[in-house]
Amino acid sequence: MINTTYTLPSPAKLNLFLHVNGRRPDGYHELQTLFQFLDYSDTISLTLTDDNKITLATPIDGVAEADNLIVRAAKMLEPLKSNNLGINIAINKVLPMGGGLGGGSSNAATILLALNELWQLKLPLEKLAELGLSLGADVPIFVRGFAAFAEGVGEQLVPAEPAECWYLVSKPEVHISTQEVFQSDDLPRNTKKISAFELNTDHRQNDCEVVVTKHYPEVAKLLATLLEYAPSRMTGTGACIFTACTSEQEACDIQAQLPNNIESFVAKGVNQSPTHSALETLRKNLG
């Protein structure tokens, strides 16, 4: 096991809709959303060591190591191990930062899941999800690994099976602060709650679009363009927009029409996290 490198995908997520139902006394917001994963991922490589150290081999520009969710997740588990195992972590980052795809939360969850196996912690998923929530509201969905209708701040999860469509995901050249969106006076905060039986996404919306399209004209322009081709919506607090397509070819055809300055990729929606599929292989390799 020592000095062996294990590689796991760390996927993107979409919020197929996002309703803001109110503000809580603690300043957080009551939300309802429908999460789905994409088969498009960062890649995290973990090399097991016997030096009792946590090393990040690939720092991310502009992110201090103390603030990096990868490092924070590893350090959160460090006190729970009863051995001298350490870890060297490298990441190939392809998910855009500040795009609303949950890349940082996904990375943290992948570390929690992988180190639980590699460090032989044997923590249940419920405990890992609980720990992950302190790192970010979206971490539990990646830890649990199934598409879900979510409530609360996003941690109350009910399994769901939305259609596994092909999507074009596009990002204009802007970085959006989630905190600024939720602090905005323009944010709708009174969308009526729905039940898990009312998940038809055709008649839902992303309440954060109201704020983002008002203050970021680049997002408003791209969304208007994509809506001419197919149903399109912002994910999370943006800036990424996903366009639901009937086939991979349709997604690629629309992608070909985008301006050169728009970052984009084509991916399939999946209801099981690719990380969890890879974990099964990891467990077999560990014996």
C-alpha cells in the first residue's frame, strides 16, 4: 500500500433548480434544490505514505493552503486515525472555479471518502457527511453520492432519479461570489416550498438568476443566447449555465455556436457519483 498511488474522479454537480424559501435566524437561507452529478470531473491522485504527513503536491493559484478544502478535509480526519499513515495529494483541476458546479465541495468529499478507506478509519457515510457539512453545504451530497432533492441549507437529502440528459455547460468570463448573491437585497426569498413529489424541473427556476443576471451582464447575455437553442438555466449561484439537450450531438452542435471566449464542455447527467463507482474499485485493490 505504501507509495502506491490511487486515482479518483471528483465530479461536478448541477442544481437542476434552486428555490430560496426564506432566511434563517442564523443568517443562512432555507433552500430547496435538485442535485445531479455530471460525468465530468477533476481528478485527484493520492499516494499513501508512512511519514504521518499531509502534503498537497499541486497548490491552487490564489488559494492559501490553509483555506484549501482538500487540505482542510484531510486535516479533519487526521486526528481520527490510529496509525502513522500520511498522504500526498495531487489534483488535475478541470472544473471552473466560481462556476456553481461545486468543484471545491466535490474535492473535499472525495478526500473524505478516499482517506476513510486508505487510512482505515471505517467511518459510516452519515458521519462523513456530518463532518463534510462543516466544510460546505454541498459537501454532503458528494459524500452520499446519489442524486437528491435537498432542503434545509442543502444537507437534508431525499434520493431522486431525474432524467440523465446530455448537457452543454457554459461559463462566461466572470467569477461570482456565492456570499454576495445570498446577501443581495435583490434575491427572492419567499418561493413557496414544494414536496419531493413535485420535482418536474420544467416548471422550476433558479432564484439566484434574478440577482446574477442583473449584476453580471455577461451571464445575462449568454443565458439569452442559449435559450434560443434549448432550455437553459444557471446552476447554483453561477456563473455556469447548463443547457439540456436531447443528445450528445445536439449539445456539441450548440457548443460550436458559442463565442471563443466562453469556456464550455459537454457532459452527461448521472444519478450516481463517479467517485462512488471508483471507490468500489479502490476497496477491491486494498483487499
